[in-house]
Amino acid sequence: KYEHSGKSKETVYLAEKDSYRVFNNLGIGGNVFGGGRLVGNWWTRCKRELRTRIFINLFQTVELDFQGIHLRFAMWDKKTDYHKHFSIDDDPYSIPDADPKYRPLFKKLVLTGFNASSRADCLSSIRYEMKFNPEDFPGMDYTWFEDLDTILDKFLLKYHMIEDLFFTGVGIKYMYWDSQLSMMITNEYTSKNIATLC
């Protein structure tokens, strides 16, 4: 057991090393088309600041991030390419003239927007998160509640080419694609006797 005291105390049980996949939907004939992420292990649950301290056989690990992957999946879904619309330096979780401290909110908008079945459900979920998990939204307060509609409109304006995919529940399909990509990476490195944590 490892206990870390940062902004909030966190206990990590290092014995929890087994991973398994959780699927959300089964189609006709048992065909999987939703979810599938690896869960159950401690490294997928601990905070990012702790993941930077993970060592394997005395070697420090490196965490690779597929930035804005669900947005890129959505672009692919619409038969277009992310960099056809945005520069290589563009931050997927930003809108023009926005303070960088709002990035966690924009990221939440993307993930919740793809998973929600309606705009109202999306906004309700985000308001809930802001109220009960304020540490995930540093620098923001409840005054943002009344502005969420406007912020969402600005975000959708940036991603007008995939706007019709928001509030459709398509996120569960993107989670499956995400999980398949993770398995491909894990299997590739395992075949070369290189340890990976996905």
C-alpha cells in the first residue's frame, strides 16, 4: 500500500495488478461495440502526478498521451482529418481567447458531449462535476454555471464539422476504438518483451 498526500490524500494498493476489460454494450450475436477499456489495476486509477513516479525494473517509465483522441476519432468518423482543420500546435481542448485554466472544462465538454444523449444531460453532468469535484476545475467557481451554455456554443463552433456527433452517445463507440488501440500497443510491446502499462 502506498499513501500519497498532495492536495488530497490518495491510497494506492500496489497489489492490484490484474487488468480486465469492461464492455458496455453487446450487439446482435454478442458482437461487442462499446467500451472495453482495461480496468482493475492501480495505475489506471492513480492521479497523473503519481504516474510520473512509476518505475519498472529500476527504469523510469514514460507516459505517452494521444491528445484529443476522441475528437480525432470523431474526425475519422466523418471521413476527415484533424489536421485538415487545425494546425499541429493546436490544443484540442481550447477555444480562441480562452484562459488556459479552463482547459479541464473543455476536456470535460468533449468527453461528456460525446457520451450524453442530449445537450441538457451534458450540461447537467458538467454542473454536477463542478459542484462536487471542484478540484478538477481549478480557478473556476459557480459563476460559470450560467455561462456553460455560451461556452458550449463556442466550443461547438470550433468543431462545427463534427457538431452533429455530440449528444448522440457515440462516445461509447470511441471508447471501444480507444481500448482496441490500447490492446494493439500492449500486444505489440509484449511480443518484444517490453513491459507496458495500459
